[in-house]
Amino acid sequence: MLQPRPAGRPDLDSEELGSTALTAFFNITQHWGLSAEEERTLLGAPPRSTFFKWKSERAAKLSADTVERISYVMGIYKALRILLPTAEAADAWVKKPNTAYGFAGKTALERMLGGRVVDLADVRRYLDAERG
């Protein structure tokens, strides 16, 4: 028997959520100057045809994994906007080498491009800790 969806919790397969999430994601990756392949990796490597359809139409019923990935990217973007003094500095940070524990001199983008959700989560946790 199907259970009713709890009030205030969006349906993960709704096209409205997918449209909002994809629009936010592609706006962020444009600010960061990412390539299509980098965007695909952050989204969990969907098939190329699916990715380019998402990118052009900005609408889809997304899996919980894809929504989670986009949520981490949005959290990283927001944390950077809070932590750094300008939008330009915040957008550039993801491509700057980082000597903090967990980065080993790599950029945050290199870490996020590991392809796993935990790679995104680790960058988000680092920024949350920096925020205090």
C-alpha cells in the first residue's frame, strides 16, 4: 500500500524539483567555469544523451542520487559565498590548490570530481567546519 508523502517534503521524482535543481546546478557550474564533462561527473556520470537533454531542457525526473549530488553542490556554493569576501573569490576557490587535510594540495574541484557522492560531501563538510 502506498503511503502518503509527508507534508512539506518534495516528491523526489517530480519534474518541478528536477527543473529547479538542474537550473540551480547549471547556473553554479557556469559561475565556476566547468566543462560539460566536469558537470557530468558531478551529476554522477549520466549517459551523454541524458546529460545534454537535462542541460538543454532543464527538466527531468531526477533520481535521489542526482538530487543529493546537486544538493551538495548547492551547499558548497552557498558556503563559499558566506566564507569569502567576493563572488569572484568564491567562484575561483574551487579551482585553487588546497593544502588542508583531505585535499593534499589538490583543488576542491579535483576532489569533487572523484565521482562519488562522498567526494562532494567531504568538500561540503570541510566548508561547514570552516564556517564554524
